[in-house]
Amino acid sequence: MTEVEELIGRIGDQKLRGMVRDLLLKPDTALDAERLPLEECPGGARIHHAHGGGLLQHTVSTVRLSLALCDLVEEVYGGEVDRDTVLAGALLHDVMKCYVYAPADGGGFTSSPLGERIDHLTLLVAEMLRRGFPLDTIHVAAAHHGDQSPVTPKTLEALIVSIADYADSELSRRVLRAAEYLLRRATGEDARGISSREALEVVRAKAREGWEGVRRLRLGET
């Protein structure tokens, strides 16, 4: 959360910065629905960042990737990017996931009653419209799923955030699936719900020590 606050502080426009802080830290809506605390919410129930705290991890990573892409566009290609719009869109793009996921029986997460009816993207666009966000910032939110969005990216800022979002979610998805496979084969355990950090440790152990390294890591041996 400290890093999230620092990233919010990079938004130059004072009004937009305040609006982003209010929505990100207090994502209240007029809907009568429960939500997970931001610090406990997953980035997904199964596909990527599927663990408590995964949403914040994914958000920070997406913002960092977005800023790196801004540097590339400006320094390599000589383009111009509205970084305030990129920062605001990247910080907010998944915030409504706190409404669409809920703890599952037996551990992990599942769709909430609201999440079974309305997706996080629709909830976010509706709330941003209600709060009077700038249209270009709302467009970043509406288009952050790229070609699978209700509207595809029509601005450079929207394209940057959609690419960053996909890159980070795909990185997490592939590492989590690899770790789940390695643990299942090495120990016979169902490892769903492990964190991204734990998944990377499993993949690293296999690369360095083979199957014995995976088993030893899972057993907590030194």
C-alpha cells in the first residue's frame, strides 16, 4: 500500500490524483454488496494472481510496466504520452475486483453473488462515470482487456495499459501453472492458491536442484 500511495502521488493533476486516491482506497458504490479489503483481494479466482494480496501485486506491476512502456514510446519512438491518464487508468483498472470475488469454502476464492452477474470492468466504468472522471481515463478502464474489451483501445494511453495488464497477468498465469504442475508431480499435492512469490520459488528450485529441490522446498527442509 505504501508503494501504491507513492504511485498515486506521481499523478501531476491534483484533481485527478484526488479522484484516483478516493476510488482506489475507498471503492464504495451505491450497490448493496459486500467487498473484500483491497489488501486481501486476489487478482483472479484461478487464472492469475489467484491469492490474497494478488490484486495489489498485479496493480503495482501493471503500473510499473505501463510507465516502462511510456519511457519506450517517448525515448525510442519519439511519441508523446499523457502519463497522468496512464497512471490513473493502470492504478484503477482492476479495483472493482474487490466486489466480484469472495473467499471459497476450503480455501482460495470464487465469484461473489455480484460477480456472477456483473464483471469488474462494467462496475468500474459505471462508477467512474458516476464520479465524473475524465473521458480518456474512463476509456483506459473500458479498454484494458484489449481486443476482448467492450471497446478496443483507441488511444495510446489505453493501448499501453492494456499491453501492461496482459503482460503481467500472463506472466503470473504461466508461472502459477508451471509451479502447480511441478508440485503436483513432485509431491502429489494440489497447490492451487499459492502466491506468485511461492510459485517463482518452486520454478527456481526445479531449475537449480531438479525434482528433489521441489520436494525439499515443499517439505520446508533446509
